[in-house]
Amino acid sequence: MSTRLELVEQHASPPVWAALRAQAQEAAAAEPSLASLLNAVILAHNSLGDSLSYQLARKLSDQELRAMSAREFCDAAFADEPDLVRQAEADLKAVFERDPACKSYVQPFLFFKGFQALQTYRVAHWLWRRGRQTLALYLQSRMSEIFQVDIHPAAKIGVGVFLDHGTGIVIGETAVVGDDVSMLHGVTLGGTGAERGDRHPKIGNGVLLGAGAKVLGNIHIGDYAKIASGSVVLKPVPAHCTAAGVPARLVNCPTCDEPARTMDHTLADVVYDYVI
């Protein structure tokens, strides 16, 4: 079984930073009106970490949180924990590989709010783990305001994660999301009420969560499972199975091998209806 660092390194190769710079140069030549933006955010920097720090500070700053301050703690996070940059590489590659609308790394890096919200969460999670909870929650608030994505900084999210469109995604405090997960807009990983403690879903590796899916409570969604769009899942889903409906039932076991990578939202013509 691969370690987390090995998974990150697998996702990060070939080098994303070199490709991002080359694509930014091409975009700047093709669209001079955006050349200054491309230079400021990407081409003026020597590493993906420096560029990402600048981009996050540019997006998140406001009257209370100045861009220079935001960049300082982003730089501190990336220097203290270089895996954060490798995770960003894996996330960027996941968008490029799984989103047919994505034609280059430049597009998600500059414009896709799912990718940007996820990187904001990663910095906020770093702050949270170091006891800087007030600032972490401030970033959660800014993330929600700017990207319409609400991820609690205490949640645990793996690498190679793709938030498609992003709008309306909510991930609760005790949620856990594995590696290579894909989720579309409107997904909620929430609780079932006002309970406290460990109350949010645990999503396995390679899971595909369709648009508007609601997974509620401290339940486990097994590796490479698929949750159909619009479903409400209140009970565990076994690995390699598809759950669909309100409330959700198992309709397809096994499902396709890697649903999060293929982004295959279809259901089989013949389904097997199991109550869960």
C-alpha cells in the first residue's frame, strides 16, 4: 500500500510547475489584456508555492486581512509543511485530468473556485492544527464568501481531490475525505442534527459524489463507491457500490473501477436494488 507521501509524489509527476509556467507564457502572448495578471500571479515567481501563496493572498485579502499578512502565513505554511505544495500539485493535476472543460493548468489555478477553495482549506487546516483557530475560521468565512464553498478547517481531506464547480459544497468539522475523491457542486458532508462529537461522514478513497448529494451522519462510504446526484445517504455504503435515491439505496454492486477518475455518473441498465 502506498504511503500518503508516495501518493502525492505520484500525482505530482510530471512537474506541474514547469507546465503551468509554459502555459501562462502562451496565454499571456495570446491575450495581452491579461498578461499583467499572468505575470503577477505565475510568471514572476520561482516556485509553485510562491505563486500559490501570492494567488491565495490576492483572493482572500480584505480590509481586515491585508494581502501582505495573508501571504506571510501562506508562505509560513508552505515552508513548514512542503507537502501542502505537493498536495496542491496533485489537486491541480486531478482537475486537469478529470474535467473535460479544463484545457490547461492555468485555468483552475487562476479561475476555478473549487481548486482555490481547497487550497484555502489546506492553509486553514495548517493553522487549525497549530492552535490558530480564530484565523483558520476567518479563512473559512472568506472561502465561503468568495468561492461559495464551506469547509471547516478541522476536517481532514486527502490528496488528488477534485471539487468540480465548487458552488454549494459543505464539509463539516469531523468529516474525513480520502485520496482521489471527486465531488460536484451542492455536495454536503454534514451531520443529522445538533449532536456533538464525531458526527460527520468518512469518505473513502476514489469515491465519486454527484451534484447535490447529501451524506449525513458519522457513516462510512467505502472506497471507490459512487453516490448518485441528488441522493440523500443516511447509512454506510460498501466499497465499490453505487447508492442512489432519497433515501439512498444500493443500486449497483460493483460499480465501475475508479468512478472518481472516470467521472462516470451513469447507472447500469440493470440494477440491483438493496436497502441500506
